[in-house]
Amino acid sequence: MPIIQIDSNTKLQDTEHHFKVSAGPGAGKTHWLVEHIRNVLHHSIRLGKIRKIACITYTNIAVETILTRLGTSATQVDVSTIHSFLYRHIIKPYAFLIANEYGLNYSKLDGHDELIHSFSKIEGWIKSTRQFYLYGEEQKVKQALNNVQWQFEQDGTLSLKLPPNKIYLGSIKEKASIKKTSYINYRQEHWKFGDIHHDDVLFFSYQLITKFPYILEVIRAKFPYFFIDEFQDCNPIQLAIIKKIAESETVIGAIGDPAQSIYEFQGAVYTQFNSFSLPDIKFYKMNKNNRSTSKIINILNRVRADITQIPVRQIECDLPSLIIGNQNQTINAIKNTYGIDDFCSLSRLNIDSNALKIELDSTSLVNNLFDRLVEDSNLERRKILACNIKAIELAREKKFKDSCKELSKIFPTHIFSLAFSLTYLSNVLLEYDGFKDKSLSHFIEIIRRLSGLTIAKLHKGGAKELYDSHIYNQISICVNIPDDTSLNKTIHKSKGDEFDNVVLFLKSENELEFITNPNLMINEEHRINYVAISRAKNRLFISVPSLDVANEHNFSEHFEIVRC
């Protein structure tokens, strides 16, 4: 099939065919999608008053963006993430059909979330699967349990297992590994309480539509149009579900960019977008870049070989800057040398982006400090500590619903009122400046005083040494903030966003390889950095701690090189 060139303002005359739109960063994919939805709403004779357009995107922030742009048109559009859509339209109404088969307590289903690996659930699983050698290896076991995914086997069935690049996590000690068939047994320890993981939403949805095909007929009847933004981030199970929906009646629209496929850790496959096809599908391509300056686009085109983007903004602009120095030196250079105070910093890791928010010295960072809480043998004390830290940091980012959810783990809602939890949270936040730079031992005393909870005293030993030697801020930066709206975020959380000025922090000169020797098709780290630099509208800065003078010529054509 031929590829038809379009731009963000192109209106399709025929809205009754499957389509795939491939577009690079800044092409105006979201603008085009919103206008296409309006076009369908205006011209379709298949919608009527009840049927809707399903619009699937990858993040809650993207959902809000599309809803805002649709305005009053949103009443006949179901905009959500794929997990939210499947949960509301397949899991919630039909889970009872397979509940007995999988030991799922569907009457207690209340959304989907990360699973809490309590000692009782892990112990119950160890005993039921007779893996007694796992006792005493809690941290390693949790790491494996956090990384298992539902994956297709060659015969088309789904298995819960570690991804190929993380199989080693199943080896707990020499000649002792977690039984591969036992991961589902652990999930069932949660399912019997009605708790399901995000990934389970995909598993149960696929099982339901496979075993009970009439569910698909209901979905098609409700949604004659099914549009998926950021399609390159779909994993194979999501793709299989979409293809089943597409088998009759429903028009499927896929919008995405293979070079921005950066969710391999969630099962996304780089080649999936390019290979996706349906009967009579039409292919479209958008080559313009409405976002960035021509100098930034020159770098994007250097990094990427499959498309050459055309800049729309014909304005005078400066070369991007390659700043050689540490984080503090880079920030000072941007502020003092360039006179720019408003910029977004992007980092590869969550801990680095959070450290930038509070200007914590990078030499003080301790990776995975939450994992080290297992050194505290008192389960209740470490649970109270962890939940408090997460609740406080979520509240500081105005994620109050998530914050209250954390607090409910130590203040159960059937015992404590919401007003009690909110008052407690408010009181703790009032003392934030007083404990943020002090030890975790000090913070535990704050919790004890303000909460009224009975918390075991710290005595000599590993727990006291851990809590005495680390400050609150060292662990607070390990908290993962969903849908981060700050100006210091990870590259993954910047996806779909844009900023006037961007600084990308790299750890070493080697990471500049995505510019000097790019290979987006094979190397996901190159794609991640490509996504980062494509967020910039006006000014782009890349920071590295050092750069060999002999290698400066590799960058001098496209960058101003600044040594701090």
C-alpha cells in the first residue's frame, strides 16, 4: 500500500477505513487526532446518540490533554488509558465469568495497582509451592516478583514469567531458583482478595474475549471507532486485543512513531508499529515538525535515518549547547551564561530527577534505598515509615488521591476517617522543613508524636544504623511520582510533552553515542535520548561530566561547546 503524506491540518474525507499515521516528534499528532475525532463526530452516520468513539492513549496526562482540547465534543468520546478502558468495559462487567477458574474474588475488585508484597502473602506462597529455600531472601524474591510479565507462548497461551533480559532475577541463590510455574500462584494470593496488578488487566481481558467472544460484539456495538495514540508503546497482548476488536465493524486508527518506542521494560516491541497492518488499511505519514527550531531539528535528523523532518518555524535560533560539567555547574551556566531560569531538566532515572527537584548533591544519592528497609526486622515499623514517606512526597506533588491511598495502608478507612488522615498529613507537612535534612530515626519520632501509632523503639542493630545514617531526603527521592508535572522529570515522564528550554543530563561521554553513532532501530537507550532532545522548542542543552578534547570535532557542527 502507498504511503500518503499529510500534515497536522489534513482532514480525511473517508473516515470509514482502518488507518495508521506515522509521525515524528512535534509533527502535531495529538492536534491531528483531536481534529480527526471532531471530523468523525460531525460526519459519521454510525454513531447515533449512544455509540461513542474510543480514544486510547498512554498516560493520564495525555488523557487530560485530549479531553481539554475536545471541549464539549468529549461527551461522545471515551478517552482513557488502555488499562482503564479494558478494566471498565471488560474486567468489571465480565470478570465473574472466569473468577472460579483463576481464584479471583471479583466481588472485591476495586481498580488495579502495583501489588503490595506483604510477608503473609509471600509466606503463604512459599508454603503452598514448597519453596522453603526462599526464606531469608525477601529482597531478591520481591525484585523477581516486581518484574514478571504476562507473555505469549508459541502456542498462543499466556504465561506469567520474567522477560528474557531479566531471567537472572529468578536465581535466588546458587542452584536454587524460583519455580517458573509458581509466579501465577503468587498472583493468586492477591486475586483471592480482589487485588489485581496493572498487567493482570491485560491477561484477564484477553482471557475473557477469547473464551467469550460475544464480549467483543458488545465492545464493537458501543465503539464503532477505536483510535490509539502512542501506538508504538502497545505491548503484544494489547495489540492482540486490538486486532480482535478490529475483526469486524469497528474502524481502528493507530497513531505513533517507532523511534519513540521506549517502553521495552513493559513489553513493547520496536518493530511492532511498522509491521502493524489490517485489511484495507491506509498508511499516512507526517514529516513536518511544528515544535522545534531548525537547529534542534538538524540534530534530530542526524540521529534518525528513516525520516527527514521539515521545520515549520522559520525563525532565527541558536545552536544547541553541549555543556561539560557536573549538574550544578550546568544549571549555573544555563542561568548565568544564557540568562535562562525557566527550563525542564530530563534524567534517565527517577532518583536523579527527584534529586534535581530538591537540589540534593548527586554524591549523596543512594539507589533503591526503599529496598534496604528489609534490614529493619520490624515489619510494622518499616511499613509505617515507607507509607508515610510515599504519602508525604505524593502530597507535595499534589497527588492527594494517591497520597491518601498510601495513608490508608496504616490508617485503614474502616477505622480512621478521611478527615483524620488529612489532618495528620497536614500536620506532618507543616514540619517538613524541620525533618527533611535530618535522619530517618528523627523522622520516625515525628511520626510517633503526630500519629499516635505504637511504633517499636529503635535499639542497637542494623535498623538503627540504617535509620541513623540516612536522612529523609535520601529516601524521599526514591519515591516514584505518577504523571509528574514538575520541570524536573524522567525522560519517560516527559513523553508527549514539550518545553521551551530543555537540558538533558547524561552520566558519561559514552552516552553521547546516540549522536555520533546512532542506531534507533536496535538501541532503546538511543531512542530514549532521542525522545528527550525532541521535547525542546527553543533551546536545547545536553550536559555531560566530561568530554575528551580530541572528540570535540564530532559535535562542533551542531553544538556550541561550553566547558565549565
